[in-house]
Amino acid sequence: MKNLYFITFIGLLCCYSCSEDNGDSGNPGISDPAQIANIMNDNLVLPPGSFTVDPSTVQIDESISIGNGSSSTVPIASGQSMTNSISFNAPNGNVNAVGMRFGTTGPIYFVPVNTNGATAGTGNFDFLINQGICADLSQVCHDIKCYEFAQTSSGNISRANIRDVAMLCGNCDEPSCQGLVDVSDCGGLAGQDGSPRFNLTWSGSADLDLYVQDPNGETLSFNNTQSSSGGALDVDCTGNCSGGNSENITWANGGPSGTYQFYVNIFSGSSTSYTITVRDNGNTVNTFSGTISTGNSNTLTYTKN
């Protein structure tokens, strides 16, 4: 049996809060909002330099206002590195950290930002939630409240900006997912980004496998999960996986220049539609869709400069 592989990333400070899960009694797993909030906080992968603040021990600086420029629900897939951007206005130019928390209680996780002296700016940081978080949760899309903050050089904090987030623990056809996020978002892109990165997504019980050959002629797949050129298969799904089916082959530290060849194999199951997303240097450079019922798909290529 193939295994699920994941690479732990350095993410940024976060603390979040789950609300309702939109599940039902026929969907087993943890569904209590407070429990889910704690589990999400425990599974955040944070960078060096992050720190926590107990909000009950500091004062509120009413002069600071923050936001993120978006009112839409943001989908989060486990194992997917994301960037959060928290914009602020600070008349005294004293913001030196931004942070997040799931839920209404508990410590806030802050990340230092180089914005001291700026009366307006944006603090950016990366974060992810560990790949295995959905194993114990109800297999639905959980409606989450994310509380965002700014901290001043004197240690005071702003009032929270509240943001809607969807924790994707259900397949795209799960009713809670359809009502919460766009179907184009619900599959997510699980795994680490890279240069280049090849991500395969599909739905249903079929077991699809992604194969990528690097310019040196070495092929990565579930049979060979690491290459001498630095590539790795860090997500391997065998069908009906929590948060959507995905396989991810990536060169996190940059792969060799040249032509990469890639294709899909159907390991088991019936005819299935799939999508391959190719990314490089943080950008989606191409997307390919197809249907496979037997054997291998057509071989596609991507040339990295």
C-alpha cells in the first residue's frame, strides 16, 4: 500500500478559531468548534522567531486599525503553504508584529515584521496546517473564524479583524463544501510549493498516480519518492482522501533547468477526470485537465529556464 508523505514547512504565526462544521450525525469525527479550534492551533507549523501573547495581559491600542482587503471565505487545505497579508493603519508608526488566532480565546501567535515607523503597511507571512489534521475531524468543510491582530513596539495589541476561513476536510461533492467555498477552491493544492511543482487533483475513489521525469532522466512517483536533483513526492493519495484527492511532486529548493515530462496513471478504479497544475516560482504556469480510465495519460512537458 502506498503511503502518505508530507514535508513539514516553516509557516508563520497563527492562531485560529473553528466555528461550526456543517456536519451531520452520519458524518463521524470531531465536530465541536472549541475542540477543532484547539486541534488547528496544535497543528500550525510556524517559523522561527514567532512568539505568543496572552491578550489578557496587554492593553488595546485603539489608534490602530487592521484588515486584509477581502471579505470572501478563504479555503485552507491541510499541508498547503499559504501567505496571510494583514494591512494596518498606525498613526504612531509603532507596529512591529502581526498575528492570528483560531477562536475567541487563548494566546495570539505573532510574527515580527519590519514595519516600525510606518503609519500604514502590510505584514505578510506564510503558514500551513499539518497534513494529517483531518484524520480525526468530521469529514466536511468546517466554517472557521480567524482572528487577526497587530502588535506595537510597546507590547499593546490592536482590536481583532475577523476573517472567514474554510478548513477543507471534506471532498468537493460534500454538501458543506458546496455551500461554503467555490468548487474550484475546495480541492486545494496540498503539498509544498516549489520550482517547479506538479500537483494532481481528482475526486472519487479511484487511485491515480502522478509521474514526473526531471531533465536528468530520473522519474518521481510513489515508487521513487525522492530524486538526486532534489525533487520529492510529498503527498500521495489513494482516493477518497480528507480535504480532496491530491498528489504533489515538487522541487522545494529549485530543480534543474530543462524539460520535465509528466503524466497520470490510473492504479485502480473507474474512469476519472483529473487536473494537473504546474507551478514555478510561486506562479501557476499551466493547468491541464483530462479523463483517464486505463493505463497512462498522454505525456506532457514543461520547460524550466
